[in-house]
Amino acid sequence: MKLHSGQVAVVTGAANGIGRAVAEALRARDIRVVLADLEADAVAEVAAALGPDTLSVPIDVADAAQVRRLADTTMERFGRVDLVFNNAGTAAGGPVWAVEPEEWQRVWGVNVQGVVNGIRAFVPLMIAAGRGHVVNTSSLAGVTTGMFNAPYAATKHAVVSLTETLHGELSVLAPGIGATVVCPGPVDTRMLRSITEGIEPLLADGDSTPPQPTEGWLASLAPDQWARFAPALGAVGQLAAEAIPAARAAEMILAAVEADRLYVTTHPHWAPQASDRVAAIVADMQASA
Ligand SMILES: NC(=O)c1ccc[n+]([C@@H]2O[C@H](COP(=O)([O-])OP(=O)(O)OC[C@H]3O[C@@H](n4cnc5c(N)ncnc54)[C@H](O)[C@@H]3O)[C@@H](O)[C@H]2O)c1
């Protein structure tokens, strides 16, 4: 979808990080923006900093009724909606079997149900208007194989699948409406720093096994498990070195929307990891003959 002045966009998770940067990039194009976030004060401050033609709405995207009210509020204030960025997200770590049920539900509620709620609230409005574009945020974790972040990886895979399905359905039932799934690599935000800053002190000792943390799920590992896990920390530490600014990620996302591309990543040089995963699936499927 071509972006132009006068359009209206809704961005969830807009108080921080990538969502905030997307809102700023949209305002720079004179697009009116509704900023939604769990953090009421923070999102109000961001909206105020972006000036008039913005609106802040405190919201939990996991709650369908709140997302529907977000759509109603958008229509009451601006009378149209052209773009929705289902960007709000959260993470959890640990081996699959050790993550508590409440943690699974929390991550599922935000990362999957939050996206579904956004699609359900906004796509009918777009179909009625005959135009629009839905942007759902997944992750490189949604197209590659990882470890120790199953709630995040599984929900981000779900976002890819949801968006692929939505894209196909819209192409048949409402061809004027586009869909894009964002698969960021490391972007310098609070979410990334919450992961890497906990790891950096553990990397200080170089090759020797660092002391085991006394908090969080890493504390639950037996000493031999910790010794086998510790070498994997280097890859996590590498994320910080590869991180790009959120403003750069926002520009890449908007370029993909303008080009009507289904998939976009901030780190194209990691694409071979996605093809390695698909190749492993295909190889085992063919071996099943
Ligand atoms: N930063 C990265 O390296 C990275 C990489 C891949 C994917 N992502 C994805 O990008 C998106 C944005 O992440 P970010 O890095 O900007 O994180 P962030 O923590 O900086 O910002 C996320 C925002 O979402 C809001 N939020 C969380 N739960 C919410 C809820 N239930 N309802 C409404 N708002 C809620 C938070 O308050 C916060 O303002 C997420 O979906 C994340 O999974 C980020």
C-alpha cells in the first residue's frame, strides 16, 4: 500500500521500541497515528511528543473487547483506518517443559491472541472501505529453529502462519487489502536489552564456564546442564553486536508495506537460517517415502 498524508494508522506496543519508531516514521509521512499500549502514561507521552493528529489509547491487546474499543475509538476520532500494526509483544525463556502454564498463557495471549484480536477488529473495517494493510510482528524466531525460548518461538511461528493465511484469504475475498509479517532480527530496544544485559556479565570470563546465575530459569539447571548450556551464551551475546536502531527497522518495515511484500526482516543476511530449517523439514519428509 502506498503511504501518503491523510491516512490513519493504528500501532500497538507504541510506547517503546519498534512500535514507537514506526509511529514516528508514520508521523514523518504526515499519517495520523493511534498509539496503543499497556503502559498508559508512557504511550500518552509518546503521542504528545508526536504532536496533533495522534491519539493514545491504553490497552491490553490480549483482551478482545479492549481491541474492539480501540477500533471504535479510532473510527470516532479519525473516521477511517488504513493501516494496523499488530506490534505489541512479549517473551519468556526456559526449556519447554519448565515454563509455567501461566507464562505460556501470558505470552500466547499477547503474541497470538493480540494479533488475532487486531485482525478481527480492523480487517472488517478495511474490507468495508475497500483498502487497508495489516502488519503483524513476528520475529526471526518465527522462521528459524531455536532453543530455550519456546513460548516466544512458538507464538512467533503462529504469527507467520496467521499472516500467510490472512494474506491468502484477503487475496481471494478482499484483494484491495494487503498483509505483511515482520520478522525482525535483533533491534536495539528494551526487549532485546532485557535479554542481552543479563547475559553480558556472564560472558566476561571468556572460554571458562561462568558462574551460574542464582535467579531466573538458568538457576534451575543442574551444574552439568549449566556447563553444557553456558557455551550457547556467546550466541545470545552476539545479538547485541548485531542490533540495529529501531528507527532503521521502522523504515525497513514501511518500505515493505509500500512494496506490498508479505515478509520483511531487518537482518536479510540471516535468511539462510530460514532456508536451512525448511531444507531439514523437506529432507525428512522425503525420507518418509
Ligand atoms: N527488539 C528485537 O530485537 C525484536 C526482535 C524480533 C521481534 N521483535 C518483536 O517486535 C515487537 C516490538 O518489540 P520491541 O523490541 O519494540 O519491544 P519493547 O519491549 O521495546 O516494546 C514492546 C511494547 O509492547 C507493549 N506491550 C506489551 N504487552 C502488551 C499488551 N498486552 N498490550 C499492549 N501493549 C503491550 C509494551 O508496553 C511495550 O511498550 C514485539 O512483537 C517483539 O516480539 C523484537
